Amino acid sequence: MTSQPVSVGAPSRRRTIAALVLGLAGIAILLALGTWQVQRLHWKEAILQTIDQRMHAPAQPLADVERKFAADGDVDYVPVTVTGTFLHEAERHFFTTWQGQSGFDVFTPLKLGDGRFVFINRGFVPYDMKDPAKRPEGQMAGAVTVTGLARNPLAAKPSGMLPDNDPAKNIFYWKDRDAMAASAGLPADYQLVPIFIDADATPNPGHLPMGGVTLIDLPNNHLQYAITWYGLAAALAGVLLFSLRRPKQVE
């Protein structure tokens, strides 16, 4: 009795080809996602390095920082020093937490020698110290010099998850510079410096507000994400290779 050669039928070949095409496409997508995360990793590391370099640079006069902002629109975390007079009656309150405690960052307009105003984030006060009458020692009179970090203004609410600001109650959930100014009772012809300044940790009289509250909140998980995508690509490649090398069933 003569044996006949066994061949895999056409339907089986089509399934094999389809599985190969889909598997290769999946591997390509996973590799692309991993590579994208590597690119994001380099981008994020460059940002963090820039922030670190800026924060440890000498403080610059406000005029120099303004020129930089006018040139490229980015002065975040650039050290700056400025002299003026606080308008404590116009302070605005930004709802936040600090070291696990809820409260407010106190944004107070500082009147400059040229008549303009710049909002200074003087620092944190606990929730029950929102009323400035409870912390009169910190309401410094006369000319003061503030050193801190310049912060870019926000063009819009950063997240739809945030509540709307409530200027009537003097509670802000995002740093809307124009709304703060409009509700602060500044002179009708006021002019604002286009940036904020976060005051450094130099103690205020009475220890409130507590300065130095700038947060660097830039999560950098891109390496873990890249490893995950590349690992999935390797796993899929292994499954695909195993299925191709497995003996085919005779139909």
C-alpha cells in the first residue's frame, strides 16, 4: 500500500497567513507605543533638567524676567526678585492642600514703583486662617522685597474636573489671574505684570502665610510604560513564533 503525501488545506493556510499578518501588526503597534514612551521619557527628563537648572540659578530682577517672558512666553520656575507694597485688603485665596492640611494659598497684589501690580503667592494658610484678621502679624506694611519663582499664567482652566472659581466668596480653584484681579478691588486703571510669583520660604512675621509652597508635579512614568509595551511585544512575538512552529493538524 502506497502512502500519500499529507498537505495542509487551503483554509488552514489562510488562517495561518491571517494570524501572521495580525500578529505582526500587533507587534509593530506595541513596538511603536514603546518607542513613543521612550521619546516621551527623553522629553520629560529634559523638562525636569531645565526646571532644576532654573530653580538653582541666581534670582533675576523682574524686568529681566519680563523680557524673557515677552520673548518666549515661558519663565516657569525662574528665580526673581521684586520690590513693592502689598495691598493686603485685595488678597485672593486659592484652595489647596499643604503637607496633608487643607487651606489656601494667599495671592496678594504687590504694587510696584511704576504703578503696576504683580500677584505674589505669599504661601499657605490653614483653612480656619483664611480671614486675614486672624493673622495680622503677617500683613506687612511699607515697601518689601520678595524673592521667589516666576510662574507662567494659565490661559484656561487646566481641567474640566475642577470646580469653577467663586470670586464672590474669594475662593479660587484654578489660578485665573484676570479673575483674581477683577475681583480684588484694584484701581480702575490697574495694569498687571503678566506672570505670578511664588514667594520663597523666607518666614513671614507670625509665620503665616508659609512661603516656599511651589510644587513640581511632573510624574515621570514613561520608562515603566515603555518596558510594558516592549514586554507585550516580546510576549506576542513568542506566542506567534510558537504557533507557527507547532505541527499543523491534517484536515
